[in-house]
Amino acid sequence: MEDRLQMANGLVPQKIVSVHLQDSALKELKDQTANEPARIQQPGPEPSVELDIMEHVGKDDPKVLGADPSQGKGGASGSEPAGEQGELCHLHLSSCHECLELEKITIESVKFASAENIPDLPYDPSDSLEGVADATCPEREGRRVHTVGKAPNILIYVGCDSPAAQARFQQVQSVLADCVDTDSYTLYPLLGDSALRDPWSDNCVLLVIATREAIPEDLQQKFMAYLSQGGKVLGLCSPFTLAGFQVTSKDGLQETVQNLVFSKADQSQVQLSVLSSGCVYEGPGERLSLGKLWGHLENEDKDKLIVQVPFGTCGGEAVLCQVYLELPASSSIVQTQEDFNLLKSSNIRRYEVLTELLSALGLSCDTKQAPALTPLHLLTATEEIRDPLMQWLGKHVGPEGIIKSGKLSLKFVPSYTSEIEVTATAIPVVTDMDAFSSENFDLEIYRQNLQTRQLGKIILFAEVTPTTMNLLDGLMFEMPQEMGLIAIAGRQTQGKGRGRNAWLSPMGCAVCSLLVSIPLRSPLGQRIPFVQHLMSLAVVEAVRSIPGYEDINLRVKWPNDIYYSHLMKIGGVLVNSTLMGETFYILIGCGFNVTNSNPTICINDLITEYNKEHGAELKPLRADYLIARAVTRLEKLIDSFQNKGPDEVLPLYYKYWVHSAQQVRLGSADGPKVCIVGLDDSGFLQVHQEDGEVVTVHPDGNSFDMLRNLLRPKQP
């Protein structure tokens, strides 16, 4: 038997999960042991084994068999001779059917056992609810204890193993990974046979039941046993219930968008649009003490869709939910454009509710630690500009290869090693272009789609940087204008917006800062506020000028935002200008969501929704591709403006903006009502007042609250 107890990973089993024997074998074992431990030994040529019965079989406490397999093939195992008679007596496995069955089941259990304590969770389905809750459990002070010395598991049960179940696991895993600290937890699937057979519960901090199928009775008992020992359960649109609750189907709710009122633990409320499973929870009335979390529909019946149910005396707890919190608005079961818009508008609140549920179940949902900063890579869009660039650097860097500015220092190095420190104020710049490679920025794609004379020719790229707005600080006034500087990042940790606003820049967001030089005595030099409008327009044009993508509903919002329709912000522009002599040096920061669906919406979401609605097959877009196209469009828009003034670009701007004939109030909800007319000759907003007067609103002191149609002064 010792050969058969060898595990694939080389571990030696220390504990064996106990099994229940039939009454006849149980009586025989009790008689033979006479309340003493027994040695089981096979004489002769068969391999020998010994099993120490650590506790009397049949006690209420968890029962564990301890195995001590020997390394020999024949003779007696252990430290005593084969024929020695001590306190232990012999049982012969080959002659006892019950022992052979015990051996078979024990081997299966040991395959999945570690060297740690694996308790057998008691559950008797014939007991009352209170009996299960009061089953023996260790002192836990309301939280499960994990002794395995590795990150605790979040286990996700999605029913039988099928392609649909695997897809559902991916959906649930993805949304949970966005909410919890993934450095603290590991997310695994839990299959039905594994749930019945394996000792999964000891290192499980949360069991997520996300199947829509009926749960088999034996599996239901396992899950209840886990709860009775202080386990935590999150039910997502599942038939799993407890404590007298019932899942009831309700006509008209299935896969429809409904208004949910969610009460948080602090008694504050969140209202949001949700996708309903079509089921509600009913019962058990006032006799059960429920948790503080509660979610009901905003209808006459106030149907319960989220309930928090404490269970037992060991800290067990379940949160049951009949809302598809795990599904994005782009899910295939979302049928209409109106439903998509409602769900996307509530996307941040969806995550807020899900995070609240997970926190109530004891999980850490703290903000993830910012990723480590990375070096910059110096790249060129064409080979022709490479040599002039290196010659310029050779003349302008300091003796240690450093260019300093008021905000940071750039140290130019041929290659990067881990010994070189990267900080927010001191960043190495790698000059070996041939060795550059990145999953987040494809230089060849950028080169192929950048069609400019000047802009965006020299690239500073970083995987992670505080903000691209600072990277060009030491170069923008020194480097020749024809070299066209641009800084691009895969991710920013301290992105900047207008005023004191922060700009979140997760992976999947196109982030860049572009240097543009504008002569003071030029049409655009006399109307610098137009620069932000041109950049916003260039981003929209970068998408909507692609053949087939003309109807992707991407728009501009005055003064500096990029929007999906009039509903949600998808990007923004920040412009800093400095006048030196007769030239404006303008640093344009731009960020827009390309592949990152969360926390709000991205361009590829719009493409996916368009494909679904129109039966099209438009391909998703890349950030590097769109940055190159946006810079190209910007240069063309600047040329048009410089040649013929604002009238040359305003028709295209009005084509894509969200404000046509929009009525808003000035200052506050009680302020005077005005109608937006357009932009004046300097790029400021013009509004038509009720008394007939047309007034100009300056972007430096005002902003739109799009949800309230309110034009209000920005907070200082």
C-alpha cells in the first residue's frame, strides 16, 4: 500500500481523511482494538502497511486517520520487527473486503491531502437547521483559520464541466479579480466531483456558487457543512438557498434591466440599473435575523434580490444574489441598446455593490498597490531621424548622460539592469532601440499608421510611469521642433486631469503627451483654446474615419472630453502652453479608454455593441494604432486651421459634438436656462439666454455636468 500512497508531487502524506465504515466492520474494529490503537500489517511477500486509529470511529469530533508508509517492499513496516507483538494487533487487508474498500477510498483522499490538518466537516441532513449550525467547530472568532501557509482560495462552483460552465467561470473569475486583492487570494474552479471528494474547505476563504443548475443533494450537504464550520458563501444567480429562503421565478423579470435599491452595511443606499436573473427571494419572514446588506427592486412589491444570511454559531455567512453582478453590459444576454446604456451608466455602482458584498464576507478589497515604475525607451518613428537624434543627445546630455529639468532627471543609458533605480524624479532612458519589445506598444504598428511630417516622430515609451506630462519637461524647449516629441505609457500611476482632477490610467488606456509648437503670430497662435478642441476631435476622427467604423458613437464634449454618445466619458485632453519669444510650446496630454471596459466603458465596448446590433464583424482596436492615427489627424487639423482659420474645422467639430441645441442652466439647478449656440472665434462656448443675449463661457472656469445638463463654475 505504501507504493500506492506515493503522490505525484513527491509529498509524503501525514494525515488521511477519515471514512465511515459499515456497521459490521465498525463493530469488528472496536472489538479487536479494545479501545487501543491497532497496527495493520500484511505478512509475506505482499507490501506491508500500518494505520494508526487515532480516535474511536463514530465520535462527533472530526476523525483523522494517520498514515506512516514505509519505504520497503516486503517484511514489516515501521520501527518494530514483523513478528513482534506489542500493544498493536494485526488486520489483514487482503482477506477483508471492508479494509480493501477503506484502502481504496483512503488513497483517493490522500492524493489531495497536504501535510496540514484537514478537518472532516460534520453535517447531518436529518438534523434541524440549528443542529447543523451548532455542529462542532474550532474557535474561530467569526473567521475561518487557514493553516496551509499559502494564499487562501476563492473557489468558484459553476456546475457540471462544460464549455458554458467554463465560460461562466471566466466571467466570475474576471470580475472578482477586479474587486479583491489578487496578491492575497487565489481563484480556482471547484468541480462537482472534486467538491464531493477533495478536502477543499480548509483553505477556502470564500465559496462562490454561480451555477444556474439545480445543486445535487449531496453537494448541497457539503456546502452546508462548510457554512456550519464558519465558511463564507456568495451565491450569484444560483438556486442555492438556506435558512428557509426560497428562490421563486417571477414573470417579466428574466434577463431584464431593473432598478435596484441596495442598502450597504453603513445603512447608506446605492441605486443602480441591474440585469435581473428573473428570480426573487421569498421567506422566511421576520423570525430570522438577517445581515445589514439588502437589495430590493424599486417596484411595488420591493422584491428581494440580495439578502445576507448569517448561519450558525461559528461565523458562517452567505450573501445570496439574483442580480447578474458578474456580467458586463456587453454580455450577449443584454438585448437592446437602451439596456446596454443603462447598465454601462451603472457600471461603477455595480462594482461598488459587488465590493461591498465581498467586504461583508471578510475579503480584502483594498486598493491594489501601484505597480513598480519602469524605465523609458527612446524610439524613433523612422530610421532617418535616428542618427540626428543620437548626435543631438551626444551634444546636450551631461557628463553622466543626464538631462535635468525642474521636475525630473533623465539618464540616458544603452541598456537597463535591475540595479538601476527608477523613481518618479529620476528615470533611466534606454537608447538601444533594437532590443525594445513590449506587449503594450508595438513600434511597427505605430510606425505604419503615423503619417506626419513632424508630430510624434521621437517616442519616449514606458510600461509604467507616474505621468507622461512630466516626461518631456527637460526636452521640450531644447530639442529641434522638427523632431516631434511624444511620450507614451502603458499605464500611469499619477495621471493628471484639468485643475486638480486625477485621471485614472489602467492598462488598456491609450495615454500620451505630445509636444506641438505653434507660432504666436498665426491663426491658431491667436486662438490657443482651440488646441484642446482639435485634439479631442482628432481622437474621435482617429476611430470614425476608419472604413466601417463611421457610426461608432464616439463624440466630443466641450471643452476637452471624449464621450460615448452623451452618456459616459471615455477620454479627456489636458493642454499646458508656454510662450517663449514668438512660439507657443504646447504640451497636450491625452488619455482615452481603448480596451479597458472597467470601471466605465471603452472604445472596444462600443465596437462589440455595434457588431451585436448590426450583425457586423468590426475588429477591436489597439491603443498604439489609435495613438498614431490621432496624432496624424491632429497634424492635418492644425494645418487646416492654420491655412483657413476656425471655419475650416468647426463643421467637423459640430458633426461630432454632443451639445447641438442643448438647453442647460448656468451656475446651479436654479440658474438661468440657456441654449448652446456653438463656439466663438476664440474657441469659447456661446450660449443664447432667454432674453435673447448671446454670451461667451470660458473653459478655464466652467465645466459641464452632463447628467444634469448643468453648466457650472469649476471648483478651485
